[in-house]
Amino acid sequence: MTILIAGTVHLPAGDREKALAETAQLVEETRSQQGCLHYVWSADPTSDTRLYVFEKWASVEDLAAHLAGPYYQNMLAGLGKYGVYDTEVSKYRIDHEEPVYDPEGRPRADFFTG
């Protein structure tokens, strides 16, 4: 079962870009972990403080290994030294996934593959 992590984290204005630059190597290294399908921390262009986090893991076990490992701990420490606040990050179990665009190239909100 695929697991998504999605949410927002805030850092003090003026520190966000520095924090992202300092943790970029950790983002890259985390992507090499077993079961890591997507992993990104990105700046919201409409806010001086907001970061978006998006992760996609192949299984609960892969996510658990990540959360128990050094990449997660190092990311917490790397961002934490800047005074992270107002976090809202959730995890989601995914039981069905399909493309947004159907075979004719139309965007679809409904699930059309069954």
C-alpha cells in the first residue's frame, strides 16, 4: 500500500532559502532509500515562510525505516535549527491510483480505470 506524506512547515522569514539549501543533499540522499518514490521539500512562492513537504513511499515498512533512520533525524535537525513552527503534515494510505488525464488527454476528477 502506497503512503503519501503531505503538508506545510513554516520557518522564520529570511531563513527558508538557507535552510532549503543546507538540506538539499539530505533530500537527494533520502531519495535513495528503499521504497522512496518521491521526496521533496519546496518553497511556496506566495509566502516568505511556508515550505511544502511531499513524500511518496512504497509501503508502511519503507516509511517506518525512513522515520527510524539518519536521513529523517538529520532533516529534523537541519530544519529545526531555524525555528520550525506552525507545522501541519499528514500521512495518507492510498488504495487506488490512476492518472489525472484519461487516454484522450482529458483531465478527470472521477476514477475511470476501475
